[in-house]
Amino acid sequence: MVRQQIEARGVRDPRVLEAMRKVRRERFVPVSVRNYATSDTPLPIGFDQTISQPYIVAYMTELLELDGDHRVLEIGTGSGYQTAVLANLCDHVYSIEIVPELAERASQTLRDLGYGNVSLLTGDGYRGWPEHSPYDRIIVTAAPPELPQALVDQLATQGRLVAPVGGDPDSQKIVLVTKDARGNVRQRDQLPVRFVPMVPGPDGP
């Protein structure tokens, strides 16, 4: 999977490739689709949510340019697959999931696999997790119509944020946001994608 679907398509960071080899995707998908775990395609995980295709997980992870000292905020825990990949590459992952059942399932899976550097919160990702901010890196795994300002505010200087953005699935793009030492923010479009919408909390985004 890593050699043919990820490395062959241009992901080069050796640490990212090693993390993708280490984290077994089949542990994060329902039994009904486990035979497709190594396919380069999104898979349903229930509650109208999906696990992203492996290439996109690797691509977005590489864009973050992680090192072992980083504290990372993840919006959209989902199955916990992206969370586990991040946890292999940074100091600590703070992850938010709005669907309680998915949050509990992911928490159990990550505990079973021994990930002790992950903190999970059931809540509204549009608001981020300000108690632990600022974050060196932020990744969003569902698509908001526009990038939430709260997440940009919680990004540390010299930080990087990667997210799919776009209310129309046919016009979504992964964006890379960087914040320099003076706090100036720059946003650059990357490749077109199709993600499930980012679900707002009861009070809206």
C-alpha cells in the first residue's frame, strides 16, 4: 500500500512513510469493510463519516512538516487512523470529534494500540480546543465551508495548518496555512479533494 499508493504518488518524507507502514488501517475500519483496508479509497465508518484514503492521509501529514516536539490539534478524530499516524510523529495529539460514538470507538482503539500521547475531546471542532493552545500544527479532516478563524487563532507562530475547505464538494481544496514569527498568516491552495462536510455544533460554526 505505502509503496504503490503513497510513495509512488510523490510522498517522500521517510518519517511519514514509516508511520504509514506502522499504523495498520484495518484496525480502524468496521469489520464489514476490512477487506478493503489497504485500498486507496475512503471507507465508511458509520454516522455518515468516512476514513480518508491512505494517500490523502499521508499527503496532508507530509504538508504539516512534523517533528517530535510538536503539539498537534486534529479536528475530526473519526476512526482514529489519522490520529495514530500523527501520534507516531509528534509529541502530543489533541483531537476533537463531534460524534460521541465515533469518539468513544476511536478512544478505545487508540488505547488498545498503546497510544499514550493522545488526548480526545467530544465537541465542536469549529471552536478548536483553546485550553491547550497554541498548537504547532493543526489538521482538519472534514471540510468546513470556510476556514474557522478560531483554528487560525489557536495556531502558534511558525505554525502550519492543513485543511480541506469548501462548501461544495466539487470545489473543495486542501489549503496550507502558515503563520510567521510576526503572526502574519498566509494561505495557499493545494490539490482538489472531496471530504465529508465538517459538522458544526448546536450553536453553529
